[in-house]
Amino acid sequence: MEPRNPAPCTPTTTLPAPRWAVRAAHLAALVVLPTGLWRIALVLGFPAGYTADGFAGFETPGAKVWMLFLSVATELLALLTIGLVRPWGEVLPRWIPRIGGRTVRPLAATVPALIGAVCLTALWTPMAWWWTFPHADMTHTGHIVVGLLYQPLILWGPLVGAVAFAYYRRRSAARGPVRQA
């Protein structure tokens, strides 16, 4: 019996995304959310674990704009992972000017996703250790809470990599074997 899959097929592929890849894509979008919400709390004026002196650097307009931009940009990038298991990751939506309706070549989505996965893994894996050291500008409880909020980011790169690999295998298999001339 073939497993049921919530990802629909499109005209460019006859294979649905594996269920594990669909779940991994959604999880990749969710692991970024805790840190984004924490940064938004800082933007709204909540110290969110910082001491009064440590929080002072986050009260400037430039810092607030940067944290808001970083929160929105990381979540949007994480949401792109869902495109690797949805129809809009295979055929661009028609509402996109000039390129809407065109088929996405497998490597055009896979290569950036895999590069992103490697970069995310290289960035966030060392950050897991950074939170094990005390920080003078944070309260003890704040240090623990913020450390826990950042820990899920370690999964972001590997999840994107796994979903990108599944996308490439599925899209390549849908095109059929390559014929030798």
C-alpha cells in the first residue's frame, strides 16, 4: 500500500513529495519562529532576558529596524523550503510577472537550497555552543530562555538539505531516465 501524501501532484511531476519531506519542510519553517518572536519582543520594548544595561543597545531605531528585518527575512527564507514540496516549487505561480507559469528546473531550486543548507548548518551549529557560556548583559534566566529559543535553529540547515535532496530525487525521477545518444 502506497502512503498517502498531502502534497498534490502537478503537471510537471507524477510523483508526490514523500510525507517525511512535507513534514520536514514545515518543520524548517517553524524552527525559525521562536527566535523571530523573541526579536520582535525586543523591538516592542521588552528586555526579553537582557539586563537594563544589556538591553540599551536594542533601543535605537536602527537596531529595531534590523531586528524586525532579520525576523521577517529569516521566516520568509524558511518558508521557501515549503516550495520544495508544493506545486509552486515546480511551476512558478502565474501572478509572477514575466516568469509566471514556467517550470522550475530541478537544479535551479536544488542548488540554492543545498548551498543554503550548508551555510545554515555552518552558521547555527557553533551558535549552539555559544549559548553555553555566560553573558554579562543577560540575566541568568534570560540566558537559559534565549539559549533554548536558539537551539531549534541547529535543525534548520539539515532539514533544508534533506528536503532539497528529496525534491531533486523526485523531480529527476519524474523526468525519466536520461537517454544516451
